[in-house]
Amino acid sequence: MQKYIQNHIQLKLPSYKTILFTLPIVLIWRGVWGIADLLLVPENKSISYILGIGVGMIAVVWFKIPNVSTVEEINPDQEKIYAKHCLSTIKSISKRKIYFGTSEKSY
């Protein structure tokens, strides 16, 4: 079992580039949220949060409306192939039995 874990389960640490690119993005969004809290309704945070959620939901709906026309262009056969692939992957994973601490193994 230990050999299986060593061969198949590897700890993948994020590269330094991932950390360097993620940190500025998080800081930018932190600043955007802070400005939004100050600009919407600075004296009442509850109303500011509710208003922010409402504006965000309206923006999501507004950005999704142009994408409605592209739904008709999706190839249904390709969707079915992808769905079958997902189902077969789930079935193969569910058939695997791994018993820790015993000699019975099935991969």
C-alpha cells in the first residue's frame, strides 16, 4: 500500500508563479470590495451588502443575456459524448475498492 501511495499520490505544491499571480488578484478584489462598501451606503453595512448583492445579480443576468443565442449553436452530439465520458468515469471510480490496513486490494 505504501508503494502504491508513493507511486500514485504525489504532493503537488504550487509553483512560485502561482503564488505571485494569485496574491495581486486577491489584493485587487479586496480593494474593490472595500471601495464598494464605502461608496454604496457607508453608514449602514447591511444595506450596502444587500445593494451589492442586488447589483451583482443584475450584472450576472445582464452579461448572460447575450450568451442565450450561443446555446442554439452547441452541438448536442458532442454534449452526449461528453456526458457518456463523465458517466463512465464515475462508474469506474465507484468500482474501485481500497482497503487500508488489510491485504485485500482491488484497483
